Amino acid sequence: MQSPKCHLLIFLIQLVSIISFYHYIIPIRGEDETGVAKMDVGIILDMETDVGKVMHTCILLALEDYHAAASRSAVRIVHHLRDSKKDDVEAASAAISLLKDVQVQAIFGPQMSTQTDFVIDIGRRVRVPIISPATSPSLTVKENPYFIRGALPSSSQTKAIAAIVKNFNWREIVVIYEDSPYGTGIVPHLTDALLEISTLVSYRSVISPSANDDQILSELYKLNTMQTRVFVVHLRPLLARRFFLEAKKAGMMSDGYAWIITDLLTSLLDSVDHSVIESSMQGVLGIKPYVPRTNELINFTKRWRRRFRQEYPDMDTVELNVFGLWAYDGVKALSKAVEKVGGTSIPKFKKANTRKNLTDLDALGTSELGSLLIHSMQNITLKKGLSGDFRIVDGELQPSPYQIVNIIGKIDRTVGFWTEKDGISCKLKMIGKTAAKCNNKQLGAIIWPGESTIVPRGWEIPTSGKKLKVGVPVKRGLDEFIKVEIDSKTQAVTATGLSADVFKEVILSLPYALPYEFIPFQIPNSPNSSGYDHLVHKVSSKEYDAIVGDVTILACRSEYVDFTLPFTESGISAVVPVKDDDRKNTWIFLKPLKSELWITTGAFFVFIGFVVWVLEHRVNKEFRGPKRKQVGMIFWFSFSTCVFAHREKITSNFTRFVMIVWVFVVLVLTSSYTASLTSMLTVQQLRPTITDLNDLIKNGEYVGYQEGSFVKDVLKHMKFDRSKLRSYSTLEEYNDALSRGSKNGGVGAIIDELPYIRLFLNKYCRKYIMVGQTYKTAGFGFVFPKGSPLVPDISRAVLRVMEGEFMNNVIRKYFGNETDCPRKDGITSDSLTLDSFKGLFLIAGVSAGSALLLFFLIFLYQNREILATDDSIGKKLSAIAKAFDEEKDDSNSKSEKPSEGNEVQMAALFPASEASPEILPDLPLQSQEIRISHGLGASPAAEGFSTTEPGTPFYETITGTIERLNWARQEIV
């Protein structure tokens, strides 16, 4: 049994242990004397700047609102402010001090991107979240896992700026930015966004923050000598104030200029002197994140203003801005994340295990709570934040709609909105917010610099008095298109011709003055010269501002220059000599039909004659007789149908069927032949020596082209032999080469562009003709640098000139009147080809073949006893041939049916003995060949298809004779 002293000793030991444990655990959990858990948060701001002071006041109000709304058991956030004093080293020192001395679990700030770059690296090492409003796109969450961006990056506004530029169809802009990480960060992103809408950044103007007013003014004068009049300004307020004052002095805040300022400057306009805004920034467009004006925001603004005036009574002009609202919402998001991990103990930093070779950063240790906080804050949402829908996704603040404003007077007036989903609109669809004077347009009414309501064109002729340098080709020949003359005394350059006249008219039709001067460019006289390509390269190298001449629009050239719309017709074709007048040709009657059609027609005449002979040979006396007569009959009968002169009667229905079809074929053939021959004899025909370019290759003909033209490459692509190509410069050389021909040192054809060919044919009307396929090209166009803002205006002016009477006048001036020459292009051979009659011959062949086949089948059936014998095949064929050659006896059927057949024999009425002269002495002798045509006319000259009605004298005489013969026979019997 233990004594009371022992019990007392044990109780004291337990009491001391409990007290010791209590004193140990309280610091671990971060509780203060009241027993409420607390968490230390560091704040690093530039307290020398207005933005830093605004953000600090907002952070204090956010913490007050958090503590006022939180329960007593909630974690208490204790903030520790440090001033970075606009210095990167001071910001890093402040962060190390907060981590080492206070052991903060999170840091809000710094403001500047360069300062944040240092601090987030420290936070990564100690695993402490860094919530910063830095806007530089170079700071990425992916590379810095403990970085939370509490503001929109400057790159998020680039698409909104590009949408404004596209809305006004500006093709080029100038970017003006300060020489600092803040300024350079936006440039690549803005350039990419503009390239997506085919807009170029023609120049990048870099302004140093330390530049004096003279340096700024000098840069502005430089900008004023350029064509572009659209400027995007990415400067901070202090530098922007001086910049716009100097822009006003340079005369660049007047009519015709367009200025767009980025979100930082637009959001902090209140920090710019109102006198500067009224005098030097009128008509400027700006964009800034849209902040919905809610009751909570109105009440908070009043609270903030009272608090800010108390702390900074000498800063009456400073107003609440979006960076202060983001700071408020960022701290509220942090407090929300703290609540999520509130039940977790808040230990001090975990020190490093080893004590050897430790750096100052390693000696700080790592936060055990930081990983929980960063995980909670990387995806967090405040649906009713003061700045709007405050959403952080993967550590990045998500873009909100942008508000487009127009600076008028002392204020900025809303003219529209931009969202990534809907683009530019005058009404914000998500809340129904509408810009002033919207009228259902994309943007509201805008007052531009110079108090103008007319949208700036985006470019002007430089004020330096510099003229547009226009290159013109100088070459030998073809002066009708471009001719350059240089005055020997004044050296003045004069350009005439179709191209130059059209260009001058186009310039006159522009709504503004465009001074220019012609600069000659010599095209080398060499077959292998690429003079026009070299001339075009002069534009891409900025040596010339434009080119006027007979320059063809080609895909390869359009890769580095821009062309206007073409002002001439397009295409490549060939011109060849014409043949002599065929009307003087002895054999012109053979021309209407091609040789293959003649051969096919002749073959069918023989074939049809043979078929008719086969069908009529056994039953028709006129198709029998000696072999010579039968062969002659075959040719005579078929060819006589050509002029419908056949008189032989036909008896077979098969023959009639074949003849019906064949007579129709002959009718079509003769009609077509007659029409074609008539055309050849009565209409003047200009027939080319060659109708197909492939014939030139097959025949090995020489081909001519214009010297220095791209047509040479086209001919090589068409598989022409390089050794067969010859270049010429003038129309006279074309004429001489074609007149001599390939065999005499000339060419068989000239291949060139249509404008040159038209000019050539107008000069040599009746000697040459354009033949073959026309290969499409884009025509002649004026050349300008890539992305030149002049191209759209010049192209529209070209259309106006082309549609007017001027173009007809200038064509007549240089090309003459085209009606003076007969239309020759597109003429091909007039000879009829077999392809046009294949269907007819097919029908005739099938008809005749079918009749012939049926005839032989019937014939074989009728003589099947011959086929059934046991004789050899030779004997069978001989017997069949003999049977075919025998005349078919149809006497029975003819006596019974007089109407069947055309003729009957007199001897068929009686046997031969009964019809002898002895028995019938009184009857005149009748030849066995006497024919009685029952129902036919008496005239032997009647057509084979004609009939004679009963009642004719001849019919009555024969009928009476037949009756007397029948009576005499009965008397004898």
C-alpha cells in the first residue's frame, strides 16, 4: 500500500507533464492567448505607388470582412506588410524576412512581375503559395507550381485588341511599348493575334521609361513619316502621360489617326492628370476588364473611400480600380482556402535534416501547410466577387469580358464589349448590359481624334512629302502595253501604254491624293532572263513601293508581294498560220467527210448491197444471172441508193426492212455532206496549219514565246523540248518567224498570253489564227508590298475603271477596233467525223445483220434434209450452196394468191404440152419470159416500190387473154 506522499508525488509529476504539453502544443497549433488558431500571411506591395496603396486598403477591408463573418472557432488570419520600395532585391529580402522571422504560410504580392519572378522561386523552395497580381505572360503557373496569378495576364487582352482592329478593317498597326519586362511581354502574343486576322505589325516602337520628352518627340516624328496611322500603346500611366502630351505636339492626335490603349492604362486613367486627358487623349479607344456595378460594389466603394481618405488624406484624386478589387477577391479566396484546412494543425516550418552546407534559403525549411493551401487555391471560385465572377482554374485567374471605351472629355464612355465566345458586341449578353447609343451595331458611336466621326482609314501618305516609287519595266517591243521614255534634259520619266494609262486613271479615281513617280527598270534582252521576277523582288526588298506594267499575277510571286485585281483578260494560247483558201482545191469535194468516215460509208454500201443480194438472189430474177452481173448488181444497187436511183424491184420482206433503215442512213449522210460542202464553198474558211498543241510536240516543230516571259516555264512543263523553243521581243519578229516556219529558221506556232495575242492578231488579221486550248492565268495586275494597305483601295478603283467607258477607249487606242478583223479564235476543222454517225451505222449494221441471220436460219431449216445426210461436211456445204443458187419455186402460191409476188409466168397456167403451138394454133407465140404483173402498172420503168391499181388498159387486156385461154382449155378437154 503506497503512502500519501507517493500519491502526491505522482500527481505533481502528471500536472507538470500536462502543463508542459500544453505549453508545447499551443505554439505548434498557432493559437494565441485566447485559444483561437491563427495563420500568418505576408503582404508585399510597393507602398510608394498609388496601386499599392489601393490594394493594401482593399486587403485590410477583406480581412476585416472575413473576421467579421467568421465564427469564433475559425482560423484567424494575421497579415504582415512589407514594402518592396519598387526594387526587386527589396521584394526578395522582404519575402525571406517573412519566411524566416514570421514563418508566414502564404504571401500576397508583389505587384511587379520582375519582383514576383524572384519571390515565386523562393516560395517554390519553401513550399509557400505566392498569390501575385503580376501580369507578365512570362510568369507561368506550369513552371511555378506554388504560384497563383491573382490578376489577368496582359496577353489575355490581345484577342480583344485584334477584334477591334478587324472590326475597322485595318491591315497594319504600329505597336508602341515601353522597354521593360512589362512592355515586351505582350508583343509576341499581340503579333500572333493580329496575324490570325491577317493584320501586320508594320513597326515596333520601343520607349524607354527613362526617355526624356525630346526623345519621345523624335520617335513620334519618325512614326509620322510612315504610312500606318493605327497605334496600340502599351505603357504605364506615368510614361503614357508624357507620351500623349508629345503626341499632341507632333500633331498626331488629329483627324485620320487611331489610338488604342491597353488594359492597365485604361483601368488606371484616374491616375493620369485630367488636364492631360482633356488636351491630349481625346478620341482614344481603350479596353479594360469589365466589372459589373452591383450593390455590393457600390457599398464597398463607399467604405473603401472613407478608409483610404483616413489613411492617405492627401490623395483625393485616387479612385478604386480593378487591381484593388482583384486584391480583395484574392484575399477572400485565400481565406476560403484557409477555412478548408482550418481543422488541420498549423505547425511551424519543418527544418532541414542536415546542418552541413546549408544556404540561407535551405535553412528556412519547408511549410507543411503550404501544399494543402496551394491545392485548395488552384481551383477556387467566388461567384459574387467584387470584380465579377472571380474564378481561378489551375492557378490562373480566368478572363472576364472586356469593356471597350472611348475617351471623351474627362471620362471614358463605353462603346462595346468583347468576349471570347461572342466577339465584339454592343451588348453584353450574359447580363444584358448595353453600350451607349448602340443601335444594334457591333460598337456604339465613336468620336475619333480631331473630334471626327469618320473611321480612320488606318494609313496615309507620309507627311515627309515622299512620293510612291513605282517601278516600270523597260524592254524592247510591245510598247502598246508599257513604254518608258526619259527626257534627256530633265531626266523626267514618262510612262505610256495600256498598263500606265490604266494606273493613272486608277490613281485619279481614288478618294485621296497619291503622289507617285516612275522609276525605270531595264529588262535584260536574254532568252534565259528572269527580268520580271527580279523586278518583282524589288518590291519585296522595299526598293520600290509598287510596279506598273505587263506583270502577270502568279502564285509563286504572290508569296512575297501582293497583287491588285487584274486589269486585263487572262490565259495562255497559241497562234499559228492559216492555210490557203480551200475553195481553190481540186479535191475540195472530199473535204466534208473525214477519211475514216469515207471508208466506213463505202464499206457499208458494199455490205448492204451484199445483204440485199443474199436476200433477193433465190426469189428475184433481177438478182440472178451470170456472176459478173450479180457482182455488178451488188455494187450498183447499194450505191444507187445514194441518189435514190435504184429501179430493181425487191420481193423479200427482209430486204424491205433493211432498205428502210439504210435509206434513212443515206438520207442523213447526204444531207450532212451537202451542208458541209456548201459551207466550204460559200463561207470563207481560215483554217489553221495545226489544231492541237500536241501536234507541235509530235512533229518536232519549233515554238516561239516572248523573251523574258514566264511562258517559257509553262512550255517546259508541257513537255516541249527546250531545244525547240525560240524567244522573240516584238510583234514584227513574231510575224517573221511564223511566216518562215520551222523548216526555214522560224517557228510553227507562237505561244503567249492572250493580251499579246489579241494585239498580234489585230495587226495581222488574215494571216494567223488562234488555236487549241486556252490555259488559264490570272492576268496583269499592279504589284505592291506584302500587306500594303493600298491594295484594297487600288483593287476597288481598278473595278470602277474596268466597268467604265475608259477601258473601251484605251483598248481602241492601243489595240485598234477589233471589229475590223473577222473573229478567228476557236476555229477548228469543218470535216465531219465518224464519231457523229456511229449510232446510225450501228443501227444499220444491226438491222442488216439481223435480217441476214434470220434468212439463213429459215433457209437451213427448209433444207434440213441436206444437213441430216451422212455426207461429209464438204458435200453438205456444196449441196447447201447449190440449193441456195437454185431459183425458188413459188408457182403454187402465186396462182392461188395473185397478189403475192410481182410477176407470174404465162406457162404456169397450163402444162407445157397443153400450151404447145399445135394445140393452140390461133394463139400468138409467147415467150416463156413474158410476165403478167397482177395488180401492177404496165410501165416497165415504174419504181420497185410502186403499184398500179386495177382497171388500167393493160390490166384489162391481160385479164381477157387469161379468160379466153381458160375457155379454150375447157373446150379441148
